[in-house]
Amino acid sequence: METTIKEPPVDLGSLIVRSPGVAGGKPCVQGHRIPVHRIAGCWLLGLPVEEIV
């Protein structure tokens, strides 16, 4: 029997940052140079979460 571990909810606002020198100041995932619009675009195209990450 598998045990499911529930993690506390994450505030997405704490994971998205803007820096003038990174991606032209567009919102990115904190600690990475991945723009939020790229993740949103992949999701809208129907890519599974496993492929986006």
C-alpha cells in the first residue's frame, strides 16, 4: 500500500521574480532564467507537466 505525502500549498508569487538584467525584466521562475510566459505557453499547447519541468 502506498502512502501519499501531502505538501503544504506553495504561494506562486514567491516563486516568480523580476530582475532588470534577466530575460529583459520579464517575470521568471526564481533561481532560473525561465520566463513565466514560456511555461504558460507550453501548458496552453497541452504539454504534460512532466515535459514542461
